[in-house]
Amino acid sequence: MSATESSPGSEQIPANPLEIPDIADIPAVEVVLTVAMHLMTASAVACGLSLDEEGAPREADLAEARILINALAALVTASAPDLGSVHAAPLRDGLTAVQRAFREASSVPDAPGEGPGERFTGPVV
């Protein structure tokens, strides 16, 4: 069997691991989950939940975090019915975590329901 052939029930493995798969071959759920994870990670970094090269906490950029969290909340809320609870529940948990991190990092808290993404999710306390 060659490097690009597959056996029944297994995924096709590209001969070159750096080969980018055709977007048409990627299931929609996987695309949504990947985008959501990028938004969630970027949101966490923008909330100051990461370390710089020297190991010191990064400074929060709440303006950037607000944009990212709003986009994440819209994506998670809109796609959840199609993703099913197995995929949607962890995304909702991660979204809530970055919404709470935003509130903790903010020196001027938003009113309940006015925080990032809360127009899509409802108030996060």
C-alpha cells in the first residue's frame, strides 16, 4: 500500500505531511471547530492569559479580546444546532471561560448582558 492509499475505515494519509488538504475534503464540523479554536486561543491571549518569550504574563488587549469573543460567540451560537452537543458543549464552555477572563481582566466591568459575546449568549457572571 502506498503512502497515499488507505485501508477501509481509515483516513487517507498524505505522502507529504506538509501537504495542505483540499478544503473540499474537510468536513464542515472540522472547519467550524478549527476556526472556533483559533478564535478561542486568540481571545485567551488577548485577555492576558498567556506568557511572553521571557515567561512573564502578557498584557491584556481588551479591545482586541472583545472583537474576538464577539466573533467566537456568534460562531458558537449559530453553529451549535448543527454541531450537536458532543462538539458544541466544549465550545460553549471555552467561550464562557474567555468571557469570564475578559470580565476579570477589565478594570471597568460591562453591565450584565453587555460584555463581549453576551448579546449572543446572554449574561455571563
